[in-house]
Amino acid sequence: MARLSQELIDQVRQSVDIADVISQDVQLQRQGKNLVGHCPFHEDNTPSFSVSEQKQFFYCFSCHRSGSVFDFLMELHHLSFPQAVEQVAKLGSVALPTDFQAGAEPKTEQAPDSQQGRLIKLHETTMRLYHHILMNTPAGEPARRYLQKRGLTQEQIDQFNLGYAPKEEVLKAVLEKEGHDYQLLRRSGLFTEDRSGSLHDRFHDRVMFPLKDGQGRPVAFSGRLLQKNTDAPKYLNSPETPIFNKRRLIFNFDLARKAARENGKLLLFEGYMDVISAYGAGVHNGIASMGTSLTDEQLAMIVKTTNQLNICYDGDAPGQNAIERALKLIEASAVASQLKIRVVQLPTGQDPDEYIQQNGGAKFRDYLKNTEETPTAFRLRYLRQGLNLSNQAELLSYLNAAIGVIAKVGDPVARDLYVQELAREFQVNPQNLQQQLTTQLQTQPAAQPGTAPSASQWPDNPPATPKRRFNGSFNKRPAYGQKRRVQAQPAPQAVTLTATEQQSLALDQTERAERLLLTAVLHDYGTRAQLKAMPDFAFVHDQYQELYQQALNYFTEHDEYDLASFLDYVDDPALKATLTQLDGLNAAAVPPAAIDDCLRIIMQKTPLTQKIAQAKLALQEAKARSDHELITQLTIELIQLYSQQQRLKTEETS
């Protein structure tokens, strides 16, 4: 089996954002400089799991698990180190040696040199070609005018890699010239095949929207007709292929989920142009399904990213109908209890793109922020479609239906508010509406055990998401290339300490000096050289001495310190936790004088204190045995030790 160089391992780690990988298993939200969520390694009632995008590591303040992206995959998914490297390489499209074998692992995506990897590269080539044709050729001029008419800027076109598929057969000729395999082209979905087996470009005279996976890699296309043609669909999508399943793909999900970590929500639009226009208006958390209704797979992806989804469809009747369909799909899904749903109803006759064109991006952002409503509030308006509420019979019918909607709301305070609003708007006695509501509540069937509440049953906040209890294994990583033995261990439990216990765990002067000195060792070449020139130097505590030795080995292969890289270098989970805690110290604030102080404490003061304690204990034992000769010897030794201690204190004062 091929051995991976440290340089290639570093390249694999740097090919992904650790937050993108972890967010597939943990819902993360922005808190200061870091992202936080509930730790997947233990029962975590309050978010104690932190991810640093800047330094590419994770740390749990309760169970003290920490490490790089490799450590996360190893511990959560029971992978060996080689398997974790291989999985990250797939996510980051980094090619590993062809003779590299990581061992058995879950079958997810395939390595970049497999069929799936070649198909992705094929789509990347196609995306660049269509974008070039759009922006740099006379054939792309009509498509450029269309996009400019829709208000898209050069920045938006480049951001989403929009392109144009010309009327002529272009793609096949280009890809064949590059030497791509015929069978690969057949499987790509980019071509149609006639009876003779000849391939033809699937897309002609269409504006091309690349469809990207969660890592931002193109896996399919959606083409919009530039010229009206009653014999062809307005939008044409790639067929399903080994890398494209429309049930598992969300438009702009790779960019939107990063934005959702900042503001805590995703915004669901009807179409690609709405998402792109919103992005240009500063709304980066917009997504769209693949021209179809939301699927369970898409909802599962959303729940892993955020706990709030805002639906923003067109303000016309078809748009309202689409909102109602989306609400029903969400309510019937397995993740209904984990999503807080809000509806943003645009003015009648406008879609997001049109609203932005007429009012500008700032007003659009304000509108999205200030017009959120609950599913119940939306449905109370939705029921009015086509009704003449000035007609008494239709008004009574509406009020009866509205009470039925309100009766499904789980919060009694919210139910009362909706009743009060209805009574006030239509000038009816609220007690009569309340009586009718009470009757509805008494007659409607009770929810079955285990049944998720509908979106209308939690208008303000969904129930708390159950926390997962991790039952896995945490094992020291073997030397690279060796087999990793998996041994099940109980999940670590978070411990709550009293104030007295916390105080007893406070670092003493020696350990503070060790931490500061080790931080300087990691970040400063001069400090490393100074300590290496001192053959008698050693840290007092074993964990710092071990980290020091590993750091010296690490710097034989690396010119600069990188926390995520060093975390991969360290095997012991306890040492990883200590290393992560050191990251909070300011290495830049360790001047040479502070280094000298740390060395004096570690090499002189601490050993002296230990010698005094040992001599005092020996003196007590000598007195108990009435060994007068030893008593005299130890007394003299103690006097000398105390004298040395006093000199050190005098030097400190100076």
C-alpha cells in the first residue's frame, strides 16, 4: 500500500473547510469568531462544541474532545486515520496515489480518480466552456443581453458560473479532443444518444445554470431556453447520473449554508434566478429545490444546517399555492419537529427578482426581515383566496375554517392571539369565536404517540431537538499504514464542578510557566533553538514534556506551526485537549524576559520547592525514628535549600 507524504496529508486537510465537514453531522451557528453546536460525542444539553474556521480545529468544553477534521471523522464515524484522509480527499477532490488503499469504509462518494471523480472533472470542464462562450464569444451575445436585462451583474454571473450552450454541437467536439472516454461521456448526462450510438449535445441555445453539490462542485446543469419554443421545455435539467440525484441536491446550498451559520436561517425561493438575484442584493442564504417539491432528503440536509427555514415564493396565487404545498410536505416529513418555519409573502404579482429590480437590495433585505409570519398566519390569509368576505355566508364559512386552523396550534397563548385578531378584524364577539374554538379542541382527534407536530402547532418555536447520545470508540491512532484496532469505550460524560473544586484545579505557577513556554516553543524558532541548546532542560509535567518532544519532531518536517496539522501529528486525545487549550494563549506576548522567567521557575524554583518538600518529609520520618545524625544532616540541608529559595525570591523582587 502506498504511503502518503506529510505534504500530501496537509494538502488533503487544507482542501476542505472543517466547518463544512462537521456541519454534515452537527448543526453549527456563529458565536463570535467561532461556530458552536451540541457536541456529538456526549449528551450535551447546552452547546459546548466549538469549531474554529480560522484555525481549522474543533474542541468540546465539556468532554474535551478536540482535533482536526481527520480526528472528527475518526471518532464520530469509527474510521482509521487512512480512511479519514481518504474521505476528506474525496470531499476536497484531492487525488491520492492509485495504489493507496485505506481499508473498508462506508460507500459514499468515490475518489477523484474513480468514475465519479472523472465525471466531476468533466462537468468542471463543461462549466468553464459554457461560461467562456457566454462571456467571450459572439454566440453568447444574446444570452448576455438576456441576463443583463434580468439585472444580473458581471459579479453574479461569475459567482454562479453561468454559461451559454450554443445552437451548434460544441461540447462533444471539445471533450473528445481532450481524450475523454466514450463510455464516460455516455454516463455524464451531458449528451443524448441516437439509435446508432452517436452522442449529441443535450443542451442547445440555453442559458446554463451549473448545479453544484454541497462542496461546490458541478455535478449537473439546468438550461433555460433563450428563445420561446412550444416543442421544448422552458427549463431542461440533466438526467440523474452517478453524481447527480435531484432529490439530494439543493441549488446554492454550498454557499447558503455558510451564510446560515451567521444568521441562523435558510431562505427557500422558487427558482434559480430568485436565488441569484437575492445573492446580488446581499442575501446569501437563499436556496431553491430542483424545480420540484421539497424532498425528505433535501429537508434532512436543511435540518443539519439550521433550525429555521423561511419560505419566500411569488406573491401571486400560484406562489401562495406553492407555499401551502411546501408547508404540507414539511409537516409530513420526519424532520417536522426540528424546523421552525416562517413564511415571507411578497406583494401580489411580484417575485423576489422583480421586487429587487423595482425596490433595490436594501429594501428587499428589510422586507425579508420585517414580514416573517407563522404558517398559521399565512394559512389564515390563504383561506381567503377567492372569497367575498363582504358576503355573510362566505364570511361565516371562512371564520369556521379559520377556527379549524387555529385549533391545530399547540400554544394556547398563540391560539388566543389569533382569535383576538380575527374578532378585531371582522368585528365579531371574541367570546363566540373562543367558544367555537373550545368545541373544535374537544372534538379534534388527539395526536398519536410518536407523531411529529405539524408546523402550525408550533408557530413561534419548535420543540427542542433531541440530543444524540454517542456510543462509539476513541482509540489512539496507530503509526500510519498500520491497522487500527477498534475497541468500544463508554462515552465521556460532562462533569459539573463546584466552585471549590474548580478553584482546586487552578493552575499553579509552575504549570502556568510551562504552558507559556510551550506556546513560545510552538510559535517561535528562537525559543526552540534556545531550549535545544540546554541539554538538561525538561518540563516538570509529563504532558508538556511529551508535547515538547513531539513538537521538536514536528518541526523537522514543517517550517511553520499550524494547529490543525500538529493535532494530526499528536496521537493521545489528552495531549490534543491540552494542545487546544494552549491555543488560547497569546504567543506574541511572550518577550525574552518572560521566557527567562519561565525557565527559572521550571528549572530552579519548582525543583527547589520539590526538594524542600521531600527534605521536610524525610526530617519528619527521621524524628519519628530518633535518628539524631540524620536529623542534623537534613536540618542543614533544609537550611541550605531555604537559603537558595530566599535568593530566588530576592532576584524576583529585583
